[in-house]
Amino acid sequence: MSVVIREANKDDSGLILRFVKELAKYQNSENEVLATESSIENSIFAKDSPTKAVICEKKGEPIGFAVYFFNYSTWLGRHGLYLEDVYVTRTERGTGAGKCILKYLAKIALDNQCGRLEWSVLEWNEIAIEFYKSLGAKPKSEWIGYQLTGPELLSLAES
């Protein structure tokens, strides 16, 4: 399999949005996507954006993407690489494309002296969980993710 992983650029904003929508459909969350091509271009590709994206191509055709950023671990005293989303088109799943993307990101993490590469996975996504385990990834067993969005975020900020 000849897969190329390349850094995304602002001309890929529409492609990234397409992949985001495909991912949302796979996760039964289509109605939650608020992103637009413009918002992706203005956030991921803004001059000082901490967010990066890569595109996975096979024979010159895009088959997947990943969006990531660097976070920080106070316990390690080092940065980490957080994988926000990774997606491979349905027809290319199981071909090694996802592993190529994660390998590429692992190299970025090491090149940047990161102490870890981490991400979240939906608990029902057994195929992805088994794939991640096959790479040697281990689930966090004691941590529960939390978030504030929309009215709750606004309420806290204004309180």
C-alpha cells in the first residue's frame, strides 16, 4: 500500500469539513457539526493556530485526515500530542491507512520531545478500540472526560 501523509493547508479546508461530516455521520452525530469551511480555514490555518492537520492520500486521492495539537503534562513536565480526530474513509479502513497516520503523528510527537500521544474513543467503537490496542495503546482507566459547551460555558464565564 502506497500511502502518503502530508501536512494540510488552507486549501484543504473543504476536504477536512467533508471528512468531519463523514466522521460525524459514522458516529450518529451529524446534527452536531457546526463547523464550516470558513471556520476550519480561520481556526486550523490561522497564523498562530496551535492546531494542525494532516491529510492521508492513496494514489493521489485523499482517504483520511487527522487534526491534532500540543498539550502539556505537568507530571511529565513535557508537552504531549493530543489527537482530536482521526478518520479514514470506509472503503480504506483495514488497509493500514490509520496506522500510517498514527505512525506519522508518533514521529511528530517524538520530534517535538513529547512525553505522550493521546486521544479519546467512543466506548461503543469496538473496532477502533481493538485497532488502538493492537498498536499497544492502553485505555485510561481512572479518568473521565468532562466538557463545558454552549449555555453552560457561557453561564460559567459570566458567573
